[in-house]
Amino acid sequence: MTYISAKHARQDAEGHPANDNNRATLADLSFLDIINDEDEVADIARRAERLGHATLIVMAIGLAALPLLCLLLV
């Protein structure tokens, strides 16, 4: 006679499906490992700020020079 139990046999982590919510398999998959450290983030922010300042200066020169160019051509 075969007994049916409400508890299923424990399987290895490799035997679980990919979408399993087993904590033992999720412990190895941390997105914190791919986040940059503080120095890299500060360097990226510094470069972005410099690029923003350069863009602002070029736009201001272009907005001032365009009307002068149009006046000279007329």
C-alpha cells in the first residue's frame, strides 16, 4: 500500500524550477554585487555635471549668435 503524505520530499536547489521562491537559491543571486561603489558613482556624476555645464554654455552661445547671424545676412 502506498501512503500519500502532505509533505513532499525535499529536493536539491538544482532540482527546483527557475521561478522558485526558495531562499537558499536566492541567496546567491544578489543585485547588490553589480552596483558600482561610491567612487565610481561620484565620478559618473562629476562627468555628467561637466557635460551639462558645457551643453549649457554652447546653447547660450548659440542662442546669442543666431540672431546676430540672421541680422548680418539680411
